[in-house]
Amino acid sequence: MNLTARPTEVATLTHDRVYRALRTRIMQGDIAPGQALTLRGIGREFGVSMTPAREAARRLSAEGALTISSSGRISTPELSAERIEELAALRALIEVELASRALPRAHMALIERLQKINMTVSEAVAHRDPVSYIRTNLEFHRTLYLRAQAPAMLAMAETVWLQMGPTMRALYGRLRQTEPPHFHRQIIAALRAGDEPSLRLAVRSDVTQGLRLLAS
């Protein structure tokens, strides 16, 4: 049995590694909106040639996470107020439905897990660490939504998160947050009570309230 990977397989694995790592950085707000990137810089960061860096950038551009100009300039998008409102509306639609579907499977272990994650969110706020804050905030939501057992819907939510990552970084700086999102506590309370209307309201408020500041 030949266990040696073919060159095309190695290239695919390399490209996928760069894509996933850069995708995570963008989603977690590690890159500011409008920040310019270069293929050379991406390649240097991940220790790869220009080709996998280019393929990763093209893939992220197709997902709306990067923009590539006609001259080849690569950057994270600077979203207009209209685009922010559109993505906030998508979050409200998709994530409220995911939370509602997760509610019947919200056992105590899940609620305790969400409480622990929210403590980590509080630590990120206390340390004024925007990247950790965004990462743990998304972990809170993803942990809940996984219980919905709706992978296509969750993938759509993650695409929206990806497009909004740099904008969420800007939002964090504007809010100057000193406390964890109080809507998280409402989400946990609604899950504990099995209260679907309250859960839907808390999730909708959580994913849209801050974004309204950027769109105004």
C-alpha cells in the first residue's frame, strides 16, 4: 500500500490549511476592516508558496470574507451601513431559528457549558481582548446552535459571521465593552425555563443590538 501523498494531494492539503487558518483569523476579528493583505505576506505567515496563498484568498473572496480588486489588491471588506443591516437581519433570521430548534435538546450539561463559556467571555472583556471576546462569543452561539442539528443552517450562520468578523472588531472598539453581553444571561435563563418566546427574543436582541450602532 502506497502511503506517499501525491503532489496534487499535498497542494490541496496545504491550500486547505492556509484557507482554514486565515478564515479563522478573519471570523474572529483578528484582521481589521479594510486591512490590506498580500499574497507574499500570507505565504510568509503560513510558510507556503504564493500558489496556496492565492487559492485561499480566492476561496475567501468567494465567501465574502476578502475583496480582490481588479489590480489584485486584497483586503478585508469595509461594510456599508446597508450591508451591516442586511447581515444583521440574516443573523436574526437564521440564529433565532437555530436557537428555537436547539431548545428541545437543551439539557443541563449544555446549559452548564454555556455558563462556563460566558465566564470566559467575561474574562476577555476584563482583559480588553477583542479577538478573544469575539472568539468566545461565537463559541457561545455555536455551542448552542449545534444542538439544533441543522448543519446547513449553521453553515449559513458561519458564513455571515465570517463576513462580519472585521466589522465585529470595529464594533468592539466602539462599544468599549466593560461587561459581558447581558443577553447571554437571558438566553441561558430562557433555556433553563424552556421558554421559547423569551429565547427567540434574547437571541434576536443579542445578535442585532450592537450592530445597529454601526449602521446608524
